[in-house]
Amino acid sequence: MTEPTLHIHGTASEIDARQWDDLLLAQQAPSPFMRHAYLDALDRSQSASPKTGWLPRFILLKRGKKLLAACALYLKDHSYGEYVFDWAWANAYEQHGLAYYPKALIAVPFTPVPGTRLLARDAESRALLVRALVGWCEAEELSSLHLLFGADEDVAACTEAGLMLRHTVQFHWTNADPGWRDFDDFLASLAHDKRKKIRQERRKVNDAGVSFRWARGADISSEDWDFFYSCYARTYREHGNPPYLHRSFFEMVAADMPEAWLLFIAERDGKPIASSLIALSDDGKVAYGRYWGAQERVDCLHFEACYYQPLAWCIEHGVQRFEGGAQGEHKMARALMPVKTTSAHWLAHPAFANAVERFLQSEDAGIANYIDHLGERSPFRKA
């Protein structure tokens, strides 16, 4: 049997979009953020590019002409936009006169959404890909390889290959089974104090004269996209940073994968004042809270735009899960519950690998205790 070979491409446009997406949709946990159109837009818009410290490498594992597995990998000269923080590791390398950057990263840039990262026909092909990636990193003399927010099958393949695991916590909302009838039915499942707080927050927004409308897919107008981007960019600039994603990126994904986007716009006196953008899975079962921003300050507007409006929409449309993104214990008061996410790491330097492994063992115990502690603060009514 012919030995599989790695094929390295510098841009998504060099690889077959249909072949990539067909392989993605065959995975257990596909997401719209791993679609060829999404990754290609990051590249073509220069949002994730060598200029911004993201050097793309689209890696295909083939046996002859047959595609066995694939992944999107980036060579990084910094650790921004990842949401799994390894600054301390980089500093330790620097203090010992060693180069941590460039490093290899298997992730979706700026997107802490769990899902399949290693696209493969089967478990054997996925295992072959991981081993080939480690070998490639060794040959390139890279300090490390990191896979972020992987699916269970990714984690299994990385564990088998000897990579170290690291856990973080996110907050996800899960619909009832069968689903709640409406938002009031959902509220009735919460403890009295949480239910009262949510109603008070929603009343503040309503009393301020704010109403909402939503649009999905091709119904999102170019004017809506322009307004959303002004809100998105303002959020970053208020924190002293330029926005990660350029306006042209949203133009591309709106044109190439319109069905993946749901936009909420807050209006007062007929004027738009805030917006939040939600991504939707191909099967319509998962919604992902992504970006928001406001041009005016209204008390509790953030909660309404980013949680209550999307959750009401999810209930109405039978969505099974809403992922609220990285971090944020305040999300539990809105019934987004803690979920453990996993990344995998390989370090070339044996001594540093041993030190990091000991650190991760200690950190993992802390994460387990943290999740147990959060579980005791459930917002739902006691049975």
C-alpha cells in the first residue's frame, strides 16, 4: 500500500472547496467556522494573514490522489486571538534564551468555538495526520504544536500521539427536551431570583424605548452589515484595539455562506443603536454567539442583544444549543451552564514539555474543582 504524503498549501484558494467541505460535513462536530468559504475569507480579507501574524498552511494528507485527512494550520509569531493563553510558556522560553515563536497552531483564528479541527475519513486517518503534523513541526524546527477547542475525536487522536491536554471552561445554553414552548416557559424553569432579575433587565430595555428586529441570510441588507460592522469595530476600539476582522471579511462570508448568519438589530425611535451577530450550524441545531456592539448606552442592552433575543429565537426555531463563547461566569445567571473544552499541545523541548505537563496536571485539578463549584450555583429551580 502506498504511504500517505503531506501536501502543504499556502492559501485556502489553492485547495478544492467542495472536497474540503464534503470532508468537513462527514465529521462528528462540523461548524460553519471550518467551512472553506470562512477560512478563505479570513485569508483574502487579510484578517488572518502574514501581515497580522497568521501565516496559513492548509495541510492535506493523501494516499495517491485520495484525500485521507486535512487541517487548517497557522504559523504564529504571537499568541493573540487564540483564547487559550500560553503567554507564560512563551515568556519562560524567552527567559532561557529559546525561541517560542514561530509556533504551529491548529485553530480557527479569533474563534473559540469547539468543533472538529482534524478533518479525516476515519480514526486511522486522523491518527496518521497527527503523527505527520508532529513530524512536520520537528522537520521545520518549530517550538510547538497546539490544537485548540478540538472535538472528541481530535482529542482522542492527539492523546494517542502523546500530546498534552489542557482544559478551559465555556458557558453553553441547552434547550429542554422537548423544547420550551416560548421564552416565558423557559423562564419558569429558573429559580425565582434569576427569573425576577431577567424580567427586570428586559423591562429596562423595553422602558428605554428599544425594540428589536432580526434578519437571516440573504435578508440581511448591505446597510445592516455596514451598521453591524460599525458596532463591532467600536467594541474593539473602546478597549483600545483595532478589530480583528476587516469589513471585507464580512462581505465575503455574507456572499458565500449567507445561511450561516443571523443578525439582531436594536432600534430606538426608528434608528438602529446596537446589533449582535449569531452564527448557525448547517443543520440548524446550534447557534453561536459571536459579535456585538452599540452606538448608544442603554442599561442591560448587552444582555438583551446577546442573550435574551437570541435565546428567544432559538426556542422559537427549535435550536438545541446556544454557545455563548469563552469565559464569563455572568452567563450562568442567563442559564448558560459550564462546559469543559479541550486543547492539545506538543512541545519540542523535552525539559519544557515536562514542566508544562506538570503545570497542566495541577491546572486540570483546579478546572475540575471550578466546574464542581459552578455546578452548585445552578440557576434552575430545584426539583
